[in-house]
Amino acid sequence: MKKKITAVALVLAMTAAAMLTGCGGAADTATEGESASASGDVIKIGALEPITGGMAAGGAMEIEGFEIAQSERPTVTVGGKEYTIEIVKADNKSDKVEAANAATKLIEEDQVSVILGSYSSTPSLGAYDVVRNGNVPAIGVSCTNPAVTEGNDNYFRVCFIDPYQGSVMANYAYNTLGAKTAAVTTEQGNDYSVGLAQYFKEEFEKLGGTVYEAAYQTGDQDFNAQITSLKANNPDVFFVPGNFTEAAMFIKQAKQAGVEVPMIGGDTYEVQEFLDVAGAEAEGVEFSAFFDADAELTPLTKEFVTNYRNNNNGNDPAGVTALAYDAYMLACDAIEAADSADPVAIRDALAQADFTGVTGPVKFDENGNPTKAAVIKKVEGGKFVYADAVTVPAE
């Protein structure tokens, strides 16, 4: 079942178009095939990202993906006319409230046709109501909490979601690492961490394992109390989902305190800052990821990776960069499929999308989620690599 445009939304869109036409707005000067969302020869796509704040490193990698895609596909054709795509950036400052403000600006002031983002679930959830009520579609990039799209016909995403990611890591810990007990941490106030920890716990216990839990706050730097408490239970593995900075500090301090069991986590680890903060203690850490440069997920993957390496001194793209590239390309496909810059028409086209990107195929379920595969990666020699070349297929 696909997301549907409601009759009310259609009526509102038609009414708004009529008002613009009759009141000297953008529609007065629009040629055939244009809408109020297309100004002159430009169609605007919003980039709702953490440009500042604790998640800024992740936001930068997603913006990089948008800009690579834009360099390859700078225009779209609507109504037989070619339009230039303008990316309008809005800083959500890694914060829920600021995310709502930034999304409001993109919709009301910048009049974008579609929004891309955000990195992380917390700012994406902050924009939830604005996106739902603003009748402008959003394509999340790496916001894995299922609540981002639930009950919101305007929000889609190109990444897998935490129930799946939690199941992947629980099964990896129990079946591959042989862990029967697990220490699980939760970063309170971080929707991503809270959700992923819970999904891991549920699946690990279902498999027959025992979970010991501890919590900390976003911004904490001293984790000795939590480490001491968890270490006393002699767990077989530590699962530390959270923002890359706090997770890296936790792992560093745990290893320095003598914890020698495997350390595992989620997709947020795949940033250089995680390696910088954890230092030598990052070695051997394993985590679930969206993408790997050596995995040919679709026929498009190899070309994307080759081009990226050629333009970045042989370095590989981050998973969120590849996802952001796909989100931009998907948005352009939807604009052309709708043959319109009108957000409601684009939303309808997204709901029916059958897209193949560099990170895998995208078809949306009733909640705007695709079925995507995950890979397990590890830190080896200060770099992110496959963990025993293990690829975990989506269910």
C-alpha cells in the first residue's frame, strides 16, 4: 500500500493555486507548466541539515552528497521546459526546536518544492509537524527512527529503519559473536539512541540473551559510573548506540577501564570524528552501516564510487553521502514524474516511486520506508572496512 494524497490536500492545493493566480503572485507570470514553486527558471530543493551543533559532521557529509548529485544533474524538465535546481540550505543546529524553525523557513519563505534531510532522527522528528502540516514532501536521508514517517504522508526516507538495524545487530551479536549477555547503553534525549537500544534489546532477548542497561545524557563526557555498573555483570558484548561523539568517548573510556569484550554500535559511527575521538580504542569496533564502497548494491554503485574516488584523492564516500546522493536524484525523478514543481504533485509521485540508486532500490511502504540492506563494518587500521565481508540482507 502506498501513501495517498488526501482529498482535502488536493482541494487545498487547488485553492492555493487559484488564489495565487488571482492575486498577482508568482503564478501571474508563470508560463505553462510552471507553478508557484517554480520561480522563473529555478526549482528550489531544501536541504534541512545540521550545519552547526553536535551533528554537524554528519550534516556536512549529507550536503556533500546533495552537491555531488546536483553537479551531475543540475536541471530537470517540467512542462517541456528546463529548470535549474537550486539547493536552499537551512541549519537545524542539531536541535529539535531549531529543526522546526528551519523547516518552516524552507516552506514559508523559501517556497521549496521538496525538502531533503535530515541527518539523524532527532532534528527530523523536530520537523515532523511542520512537514506534515506544510504539504511539502520531505525525503529523510539517515533518520532511522520509525516515528519520523509514521502517520506523516509527507515524510519519506531512503535509509533502513531502526527496528531492522536493531535486529541486525542483535542477531550479529548473538549468532556471529556468540554473545549471550549484552550491555546496552542509551543516550537519553537522543531519539535515535533510545529507539535503537530498545529494538536491539527486544531482539536479543527474543533470541535468548540477557541485557544489562545503563543510560547517560547527550553532552556527557564522563562515563565511568555507567561502565563500572555494566562491567560488574561481565557482559559478552557492549552495544553503544548514540551520537558519534558520546559513543566514541564511552568506548574509549570502557576500553581504558579494562573492558575487553567486543564493542558494537549503529550507523552513526561512520564519521571521521568517531575515529578521532575514540583514537586507538576504536580499533576492532563493529557497527551496522548503510553502504560500503566495495559492495555493488546496484549497477550504479561502482560508477558512483569510482567518480568519488577520482575526485577525492582515492578516498571512499561515507554511507550518508551516498544516501544523500540518492535522495537528491529521487527528488529530481519525482519532480519530472509529476511534471510539476507543485509539492503536492511531487508527493504523489514519490509515493509511487520505483527508484534504483547507488545504495539500493527504493519502493516505499505505507509509512514511506524502503526495504534496504545493511552491512556490518569494523574499524581496522584506523579505517572503516567490511567485518569479515558480511552483508546482512534486508528482511
